[in-house]
Amino acid sequence: MAATVKMFVALSLFVLVLQGQRAAGRSFSIDYDNNTFLKDGEPFRYISGSIHYSRVPRSYWQDRLTKMYAAGLNAIQTYVPWNLHEPKPGKYDFTGNNDIEAFLKMANDTGLLVILRPGPYICAEWDMGGLPSWLMKDNSSIVLRSSDPAYLGPVDTYMAQLLPKIKPYLYNNGGPIITVQVENEYGSFYTCDYDYLRHLRELFIQYLGPDVVLFTTDGWWDGVLKCGTIDGLYTTVDFGPGTDPAGAFKGQRKHQPKGPLVNSEFYTGWLDHWGQPHAHTDKDKVATYLEKILELNASVNMYMFEGGTNFGYMNGANGPFKPQPTSYDYDAPLTEAGDPTDKLTTISNVIAKFRHLPPGPVPPATPKAAYGKVQMTFEATVLDKLTDLSPDGPIRADYPITMENMQQSYGFMLYRTTLTAAATGAKLSVPGIRDRGYVMLDETPAGILSRNGPMDLNLTAQAGQVLDIVVENQGRINFGRYINDSKGIIANVTLGNDTLRSWSIYSLDIDGALPTLFSQPSNPAVDIDGSLPPLSYVLQNDIEGIDGQLTNQEKRSTQPRRSRAGQMVPSFYTGTFSIQDTPQDTFLNMRGWTKGQAFVNGFNLGRYWPVEGPQITLYVPASVLKSENNITLFELEASPCNMAQSSDADCTVEFQDRPIINATVSRHRGEKYDSTATDSAPPQLDAFVAVVLG
Ligand SMILES: CCCCNC(=S)N1C[C@H](O)[C@@H](O)[C@@H](O)[C@H]1CO
């Protein structure tokens, strides 16, 4: 028996050693003499597409990867978002939708190689470019993406967790990963810190071994390549349709005289911002320039091939402040919902000129369902639910504390103070509002502040009244020098000539509270010191319980107060709907509502803002649905419910079988809460170039 055990142990150890070492006969490298990649010693060119596992429900990873393979790709490219995998310092999550190993195995099993981009910074229209916001706790001036020990220390700790997970999936070790990117367009960042890049290079080699092909990506011009490239990291470039590939590759050659030509991001579409036209790139233009690239025998990755969705709060923003919407459709060859488009067919036809496509068609779009209208009901205001949303109670501080210093990363906060002096038409100024503030005085709406302006409003108040500011984090800047994008209220608040002090600051954990938020009677908020009796009354209501028994449940029967302008206290609305047969993908049409967060069966679908557009519907993947469903809206500004000129028939949402992400946008400043967003043809190419150039 002992001998058998010994044998088993020895065999196990041997397998472990083998896993960490090169798999016999497999190699991926660069042939500098012949300007090509070599895969198992043979010249190799990749034709790749970007897909982000963090933006696609795990239940659909295989569907998307199969479609990408069928379209003719031999590789995919994906980012690894640090802030997903280390949500709190030292707390790691590589499970469920964050199970990167499962994703890599699936890509490998689908016949796709992988170009991995683990950052630590990734840009990607992702909150703070993938960096965790807790880096800024007690250190808002941390020099991100540099040798600053305050930054590099956490980088080392995180990479010590991530990179050993990656190593077995390297091509040389039997996995699909052929190349690994270090940082991301580092040459575009102001720090230009070669020590930082060298540190990352050594760190990656330390964990992944000396044989892995490490590379960088930057724009194709000297201005960025100067700071983005160092020895030992293969220089690649990125550019979209409209840029002459030969010219762009000349830029690469200046910094990488030998080796394969590589475009790591060939843009098939482009990113969106709330309030600006949905980006569109003509499919024929994409095809024409893709063909030029392939004719040069360059390797290319199409960014994005499947864009997906910024579920939850994870969208980023561009400066000075333009947050990106929930949909990351990107006008990509596969839609946000994974549906093949004409652009995919056109691209496939080009690829077919350079490599054999797999047999068989690209799988069709998954079925979509229209579940119709759902009646919504007002449940409570955010102020009614403070004990549930902030179970630890407020932090009291003389002056406002940032979201990061409250050890919160995403979502919403409440800043509350009791006025100590009367004010008549005095200016309430909140220059540090990050990003939108919903102001109430004794639970009566008093206006909305925005970091894009206005950041102040006139207030008339009595001493003793309670000033509330619900603050929304709309997503952290993910590109450029201002990625230190702290949230909450980051500077003092003044009323007239007085600086307001003695704040009660609440982190609002909606996602955590949701499962039980409405399953018990709503306890109207009473401030800790009892200064805020509930304004609207609670009626004893008998309501039909789920099991048909009458149950006694307190329920606020009134709508929250609204200002003359129609603004309401941020409030929760719920609805339920049944699905008889197998749930399918659907799209939640939010027209008629203003701005907020939507949840179905506790899953955070993301942000809605139909009065801004261009996105009107939210993608609801089938995996979120079941036979009995509930929907919760956290409406920040104004609902269509019980408005004077409308009946409850308007207090609905609708699940439809098609997306609307390209609605006409027009500045809604001054318009109050009636969505005029309508469907329209996407704008011309130059419209979103203006977006990018600001
Ligand atoms: C408006 C500035 C956009 C800068 N980002 C650029 S050029 N991009 C390059 C970047 O590497 C990638 O992550 C994406 O962010 C992409 C845009 O989709």
C-alpha cells in the first residue's frame, strides 16, 4: 500500500512539474529574421477579435466564442480587470463571471488562441481603466501607473495572485495564450516612467517564465511610442479604419525594426457616451482597411468583435466628464446580445481571402422575447430605507468624506447635515460633486447638481432643516491623466458664506440590501437624532400575499414629494412578471423614466438614462430570468408614476424583443422628465470622431 501511495504522489508531482513547464512540442515565439510569429516552429499570423469576459454573461461565453471561431478568427483578445478580481484589498474573486480560467479553457476548447491583456491598467471604457478605486483611499494623489510604491506595492501583490493562475494556460505550457500585453497604451500617459515598465516586464517574466512573448500597444506615432516602449517588450500599434496601414506600420517599425507587423486594436466601431450619438463605423470601410492590413501579412486584433455590456456600475468615462453608457455594443460585428451582423459577414468574407473558414455557418442570433409591459409600484424613497441601505449607520465627520475613504467603490452615497442658520436665496455650492447630486431639504427635492454643471443652486431654508444630497458615482475616468477620479463629495460644501459642517455620511448598499429591501414593512427613516419625522404617512394596507393569504403589510401609499420642476426624491419602484416558457433574452425599454439603476431578480442590469440617450433599452440576458420575476428600479429624478397629468397606466416598463441604443440625442437641459428620445438612423462617422476629440 505504501508503495502505491508513494507512486501516486510521485506521479502527481511529475504532472505538476510538467504543467509548470513547456508542453512537449509546443512553442510560440517571434522570428525576427523573417518578421513573423512562429507557432510550433511554423510561420503564424493571428486574426483575432476582442471579447471581454467581464462584459458577457458566463452562460453566453461559449455562444460568443463559437460565433467568433465560425467567423474565421484563430484568436481572441481579452482584458483582465483588476478591480473585478480584487474588489477589496486582499479579497480576490476568480469565480462565476470572474472565472478567467474557465474562460481560457473554453477559448482553448473552441480552437481559439488567446492574446491576454492583464494590465494592470486596461482603459477599455471600464471604471478607472480597471484599476481598483481603493488605491486612492487616504491617498487621492497616488501616482497611478508609475513606480510610486503606493501603486506598485498593490500591483505586485495582485500580480502574485493572478499570474500564477495564468501560467498553465500559456501556449508553451499547453494552453491557448500566445502573447501577453504589459500595461496598455502606456505611451499616452503623462508619467512616462520607464522604471515602471521595466518593473512590470520583470514581474511578468518572474511569474510567466522567460519564453512568453510580452508586448506593448500604443498609437502608431512617435509621440506615444516614445514613452510606451522598452526593450524586451515587443512593440505593437493600434489604429482604425481610415488610417493607412502601411503608414501606421512604418511607425511600428521605427521602434520595432524586426518582427511581425501587428495592429492590436483595429477598431470595428467605437465607444459611446451618454448624450452623444451612438457610434457607427461603416462595415465596408472596416472591410477595406482590414484587407489592406491582411495583405501586409500583419497580425490583427479587431477591437471589439463582441462588445457586450457594462453591467452594474462598471462603465468608465472620458474627461472632462463624459460617462459611457451601459451598452458596450461598440457597433461591433457581434451585437451587445451576441447577434451576428452584416458587418460580421463582410469581415468574414475578407478573412476567407486569407485563410480557410471553418465549415458551417456562423450560429444565428439567440432568440429574443417581448414580455410586454410590467406595472411598477412605488415602494419607498431612498430616505425611507436608510437603515436597510446603510445598516452600519452613517459616518459622522466635520467635512465630507470621499467614496473611496468611506471604503466604497461604486454606486450611491447620502450626505446629510442639519442647517444651523436660516438662508434666503443663498447659494448652495458643491464644487466637489462627483458626479451628480440630488438635493433635498426636509425630504423635499430642491434641485440636481452635476460635475458638468450646475454645481450650485439657490436655497431658502430655516435653521434646523435637514439638507440631504444623494450622490451618484457615474463611473470613473478610464483614459488620460485624470484617472484619479475620486467620487462622492470631494470638497467642502458652502451655503452663502458658510462652510457646512457636521455631516452624516451614508454608504448606500443597494445591491446588498435588495434581497430583503421590500420583503418587510418599510420603516420610514428617522434620523439617528430623530430630527426627521417621516413626511408622507404610512397606511395599514391588506395586500394579496403571494400565497393568496391576506397579509398585513405596511406600505407607503403616497408618492414621494416632487418639486415644482417635477423632481422627486430618489425612490424605489418594483414590479413582477411571469414567463411561461423558457426565458429568452429581452430588452428593458425605460422610455418614460428619467435616470437610475435597474435590477431584475437582484441582478444589476446597469444604468438607464433615456432622457439623455442614445441608449433607451437595457439588455436582459436570459440567464437572469426565471418563471416568476421581479424588477426593481432606483429612479433618481422622476418616474412616470402618479404624475398629475398621467394615470398609473404610465407607471410601467416594457420588455421588448429588440434593442434601442441609437436613439436621437438632444441636450435635455431644461426639459423636465419627458423623454423625447426617439429611434433614428445612426449618425455619420465624423459625428463620433467629434465625440472622441471632445
Ligand atoms: C476618447 C479617448 C479614447 C481612448 N481609448 C482608446 S483609443 N482605446 C484604446 C484602448 O487601449 C482601449 O482599451 C479602448 O479604450 C479604446 C477605445 O475603445
